[in-house]
Amino acid sequence: MTPISYYMALSAILFAIGVTGVLVRRNVIVMFLSIELMLNAVNLALVALGRRIGSMDGQVIVFFVMTVAAAEAAVGLAIILSMFRNRDTVNADELNLLHW
Amino acid sequence: MTQNFPALGLILLFPAIGVLFNLFYGRRAGREAVNFVGPGVIFVAFAVTLTGFITLLRLPPGAALQCDLWSWIVAGSFHVELGLRLDALSAVMTLVVTGVGALIHLYSAGYMADDDDYARYFTYLNLFALSMLVLVLADNLLQMFIGWEGVGLCSYLLIAFWYDNPQYAYNGRKAFIVNRVGDLGFLIGIFTIVAALAQHGVWTLNFAAMQHHAALLQPVALTAALLLFFGATGKSAQIPLYVWLPDAMVGPTPVSALIHAATMVTAGVYMIARLNFLYLLAPPAMEVVATVGAVTAFFAATIAIVQSDIKRVLAYSTISQIGYMMLGVGVGAFAAGTFHLMTHAFFKGLLFLCSGSVIHALHGEQDMNKMGALRSKLPITYATMLIGTLAISAVPPFSGYFSKDLILEGAFATGHVWLWLTGVVTAGITSFYMFRLIFMTFHGPSRLDRDKAHHVHESPPVMAIPLIVLAALSIIGGWVGLPHWLLWGDAFKRFLAPIVARPPHGPFGEPIVMLDVERFSTSMGLSGIALAAGLIGIFLAWMLYIQRPELPDRIAERLRGVWELLWRKYYIDELYDHLISRPLFWASTNLLNQGIDHNVIDGFVDGTGATVEGSGEVTRKIETGNVQHYAFVYLIGVVAVAGYYVYLVLR
């Protein structure tokens, strides 16, 4: 049986990749994908820990996360779409109206 | 012994009704109604006072009528119960305030006949009468202070009655501010007394209770007495705070008669007579009172010699006469001071009303250099004013003779020979300047302006009647205080005796050197000297202003410096201006306004704004608008919080 630490390490690596992607990539769509990656890293950790302690709670929460992620994707993509229509760009550096 | 007498409340109620009526309905009700209600309420108050007085006379000596009103301040063990008390002393004052007050109110109806602001005028005048009655009827010190402030306010309102003249408004403010200076002393005096009594658990300001606990006041008696006297110098126009009174003469003349001669300015004398138990505990304070009084009497009288404004002469004369009263109460002759207060109210009220009648007849002319030969044109005014002048000059049997004599006798009897001498000399000066006024106004050649000369007319009956009544009082008013060996004797002193006893010991504690003034020959001798001084004054005035009218100018020319000094009123106004007003203005402008207000306070407020703005200027750079920067900061936060928990777990 695969030790729990492997799952946790993979989850951590995936999460770190996601964080890095959100912070460094300028394309909003890629940032969005990176957020999905972070969510799924958390999902992996939840499932693995749930199995380890013999509880169904982990899997239940994962389903909730997936549902929310789906809704988030729908809303997020809609926002990105209307942003592109208005500004002709999906570059995060150019989307900085919220400043002084 | 104190008898309950609820009707005393009516004495205050009626003037209060007058105030409210004139304030809210005076305009709508019209001149007739105001002229009826304004004086009417005071006459009713006088009638009530008279019934109270008669009731009081039927009671044994030393009795008082009491009317409890309500609890004003209840704070822990400190109670101030408002109440009215009519004893011998306040009865005299109340009779003067309502009696003379009613006559002057009546006279005002005629004097203000051409003024459109009659409703406002009678509102103020009724309010004054109300405040003054609160002052004299008060049975405790704090209530007296309410009246004390009230009359000050009314004085201000009435001096500046014709407020569209900036000079008049200025004079009103001057009177108010100078009075405030004195009032501060009065207030601190009250605090001193409260503190001294409270130390021993006596929480009261009631006069009777204070007198009962007088021994507790011994440690602060000197301080309190001097502070209260400082208040009195403001209200009663004594050195050093007399400067407002001559300038107060810009108010309507009946106001000068009522407030600035007959009643309000004597409040200080009344206060000292009322608190005689306190002053007797502090002989040095009494010395101060007597000396200030005598010096003021002399000082003001000399200024009056050269003034040419008829009302100003009377104003300085008032200051001088109040000086006499202060001399009286200062040497412990409280009854004599109060007696002079009463007779002075009669004859000085009369003199002011007469001067008002002259001014009214001449359409506002107040300069005596532009009068003369009015005797035949204003016969009633002339006759009554002559009576008033004889009274103030202390010619027997006019009222001033008896009261002034009692004061001088009191000063002499207690060994104040110098003060007595000052008083005698002042008596001579008094009759000189008063007869100078009479001669310049009514005798000699006419110096009237051509266009005014043929409009001169005697005053209407509504003004003449108060003159005649007051003239009668000026003659017979003094007969209640005859020398003790004559007819009913000194009834006035006997009436007041239970309240104002003679001092038990002299100044600075040593036993008093009582000269036997009760002896007929001593009494007559003293009286004769004062009378001689007065007659010499009259004779000199007659010499200079009737026989040799060219002499005064020649003397003034010869004694240029002295004349200038008197004409400029010893440069006291200029002195105060340079020593007090200007430094204050300078300090207010440069230190307080420029320094503290503009630099410190504005600096603080502006600085707060500038700090916020500046720090915003710096910190707003953080807000880049770039979502990844926010995400990075967020990450740092998350790592920090997570790290903290990891630290807690691993520790």
C-alpha cells in the first residue's frame, strides 16, 4: 500500500505549482487553470486523508469542492469573457483599473 | 420670630406678569395697554409690599415675614431653598424699589411717549424691577446672586437701549464687562463661604443660618468680605470699578434714575448691610470699605465740579453719594448707610427725573452750557429740582441732612476723624456742584440754541406727578431718622437695630473709642460743621455762577492743569485703557488669536488632516491594482498564519 506521505507530497507539489502559476503567469486563463490545480491538490489531500482515517467525510467534501469548482468555472469564465470583450486583453498586468 | 406670609410671592409675581405681557403682547396690545400694564404691575407690587410692611410693624422688633418658594439645588447634603424674607432691612429696600420704581415707571410712560420701542422698554424695566426684588427679598446668598446678575443684565440692556448708536452699544458692553469683573469677586466670595461652612458640615447659604453659624466663618471672614466688597465696587460703582457708571448715562433718563441712581447701584450697600455679621468678623475689611467709600465720595465729587453734561454731573454725584453709604456701613453705621440709601433713592431719583424733564423739554440737549434761564419756562421742574438739590446738599429739614449727618456722626464716633473730615469736605463740594448745576440750568442768561428756545415746554402731568411725589418724599423722607432727642427720635435706626447691631469692637480688635455723639452738644456741633461746609459750597456756587459769571472761566484759565485733570476725570479711563484694555486687546490679538488659535489649535487641526493626507500619499503606492500582487500578499499572510500554527504544534 502506498504510504500517505506520497499522496501528501504529490498534493503539496501540485498546490505549489498552482500557487506559482497564479502568481507568475500573466494570462488570466492560465491563472484560472492554476486555481483549479490548487483545488484539485486539496481534493487529493482530502481523499487520501479520508481513506487513512477510514472516514467518508473526505470524499463528501471533495464532491462539494468539485461542485463549487464547476460553478466557479462557469462564473469565472463568464467574467473573463466579458473582460476580453471590453478590454481586448486577458493579460493580468493590463487589468489594473483597481488602483490609485 | 418668623411669620409665614405667602403674599410676598405676589411682589415678584406681578412684575413677572408685566415682563411676559410686554414681551409677548406689548406690540399687539399697543402703547395704551403697555403704559397701563408696565407701571401698573409695579404699583400693585408696591401695594403688596405696603401690606407686608404694615404686618411687619405690628410684629415685635426683629421679626420677619417669610415665604418659602421651592428647592432649587439639592445635591447631596447641599440644599438651596429659594425663599423670600421681608425683615426690617429688606422691607426698606423693597419699599424703595417698588415705590420709587413705580413712580419712575409712571414717568417713563411720558418720557418714552415718542419712542416706538415702548414694549421692549417696559419689558426690560419690569424685568429689572423683578431682578431687583429677587435680590432684596432673597433669604440666601445664592438667590441674591441671581438677582445681582439679573439687574446687571437689565442694566446692560437698558444702557444700550438705543442700540443703533454704536457708542451707546459700546457703553452698554463696558458696563456689563466691568460688572462681570466685580461679579467674579462676588462669586468667589460665595465659594469661600460655602467651603468654610461645609468643612463643618453646614451646607447652607441662608442668611439666618449663616448668621447663626457666624463663628464658623471667622477663618475666611476677611477674604470673603473683601471679595464680596469687590463685587460691590462693581455694582455700586466704587473705586476701582466705578468707570462704567458715567458712561451708563447714555440710556434713557428714567433708567438712569431707577437703575443707576435709586436702586441697582445701591445693591452693594444693601449686601454689606445684609451680611453685617460677616463684615463685623473682619474689621480690616470694614476699614477698607469705609476708606474706599470716603475716597470715592471725595474723588467723584471733585470730578463733578467741572463736568458740563447735566446727567454726567448727576452720575458722578451718585458715585459720590454711594461712597457716603459705603463709608457709613464701613464704620459700622449700617442703619445710617441704609438710611442714606433710602433718602438718596428719593432725591437722586428726583434729580434724574428732573434732568430728564429738562432734556425732554430741550429735545435731547444735555449740555449745561446750552441751557440757562429755564426757571420760568419749567416752573414745576425747577421747584422740584431745587428741593432735590437742597436735599442732596444736606440742608435741614430736607431728607439728605438727616441721613448724611448720621453717617458722618457714625464715622466720627468710631474714631475715623480723617474719613469724617473727607466726608465734611465732600459735603461742601457736593452742594457746590449741585448748585452750579441749578444755576447753570435754570438761572442766568439763556444760552439755548435759537431754534430750540421757543419749543421749550413744561412736561406733561404723567411726568410732573412723579416729580412732585418724589419732591415731597425728599423733604419728609428723612424725618423717620431725626436726631434721637427730637420728637419721635431716630425711629429708623430703632427699626433696623435688631438686624444691624453696632460693632462690638473697633477696627483691628481694640476696643472702640466711642465718642459720646448721643450728647446733644456733640451731635449738634458735628452737624453744624457739616452744615456749614454745605452752606459754604452753596455760597461759592452763588458767587461764581450768579454774581460773577465770568469768574469760573478765569479760574479755569488760571488753574489750567487742575481743570484739565478734573475735566479728563483724572485720566482714569485713559489709564485703564492703557494698563488693562490695550494689553488685553494686544494679548488677545497677538497671543491668543495669532499665537494660540492660529498656530496651536489650527496647527493641531490642520496637522491632523495633513498627517492623514501625507500618510495616504505614501501608502497608496501599495495599491497597484494588479491582482497578482494582492494574491502574493495574501499568500504571505496565509503562510504566516499557517507558520504560526505549525510553530504552536511543533513547540
